[in-house]
Amino acid sequence: MKGFTLLDRGKARQAVELLEQEYKDSKYYLNFKTPIDLLVAAILSAQTRDEVTNSVTPELFKKYKTASDYANAKPDELAKLISRVTFFGNKAKSIIKACTIINEKYKGQVPRKMEELLELPGVGRKTANTILINAYGIVEGIPVDTWVIKLSGRIGLSKESDPDKIETELTSYIDRKYWKNITYVFKNHGKKICQSQTPVCSKCLIGPNSSHRLCPQNGVSKSK
Ligand code: SF4
């Protein structure tokens, strides 16, 4: 990673704590009421803006409420309802397959174990962690999304670029109490200050003008 500086663990932990305090009201961003809703919304959200996912799900959740409803859905009808999200055809197939497994193997209940969730089509560690945390309050890891990848590199929290390796590295030293919210904290900081193309380092609470000066970026960073 060009120009990358890894923070020492003490400073990295301090940077995370400051961001957690600053964005302490951060919450998961997709609308859902049940674990099945969440599973479906999370599958739909891959490479799709949250606003688009949230605009599609109200009608969807009205029509399909249970794993059995999705398992028995006609692929064309389901795909039509979600046609505003990217890769809607493949996502419709994944949802139907995942819900068929849930119906047959888990009596219609979204599983509560990481290894069981990872068997479902369309579900990787990010989605599995998201479901465990937000549907069941089970914190096993950190959902590593694009913001976590980007900010971990910029701030020097992880030298890795693979999401699973980033998760392993971050969970090795960040206090467990921060795991459940760190993804949403990073997302808020990314949207507000550490923007994708042009981070506003001069206004950042861990940036060059702050009293902490923890982030190794000098204010002219463009991207990771
Ligand atoms: S100093 Fe700049 S690059 Fe570092 S976290 Fe703040 S905005 Fe992002």
C-alpha cells in the first residue's frame, strides 16, 4: 500500500475511541423489523446505496414476511420488486436459495451462528456479522464494509486490504465493546469528514489541526 503508515496499537486504540465518542449515536442504516427482513435487506445492499435499498424494502416486506414466503417466491416477481438495486436478478436467486435453506434446515429462523450464516448464498462475513449484531445482539466480529476498508488504511489501523484480514487485525486489538458500532462510526466519519475522494483533514478530530494528531495523513490525502 503506497505511502501507508501503520499506527502503533496505543494510538490506533485512541483514534478509535475518539471516533466512537464523536459518533456515539451511530446506528445501522438499513430499515428492517425481523431477522428475515434484515437478511434480505443486507443481501440487497451489496454495491447498492442505502437509500436505494431502503426505498425498495417497504413494498417487499409487505409482500414477503417469512422465509417460506421468499422460498416460494417466483424469481421473476421478486426480481421485478427489487429491480432498482444492482444485480437484482442474482440477488433474487440468492434470497430464494438462502430462504429455502433457512426453511428446510432452520425451521424458518435465520440462524444465530456465524458458520451457519456463511453457508447461505449471498452471505459473507460482513453480512453475517451485520445480522448477528443487529438482529440478535451477538457480537462475534466487525462487519468490514467499504468505509472500514478505506478508513482503516487511511488512519493506519490495518495494513491489510482483504476484508477478512482487516477484521482479524482490528479485532486483535480494538476493545470488544466497540466492535458492534465501529462500522457505523466509520461510515458517519467518512460521510461527514473523511470523504471518499477529498477528506477534510483540516476539520478532523484526529487530523493534523487537532490536538491529538493521530491520523498519519497530512491533509492532502486523496484516497487509500
Ligand atoms: S485526518 Fe484526514 S484522512 Fe485522517 S481520518 Fe481525518 S479526514 Fe480522514
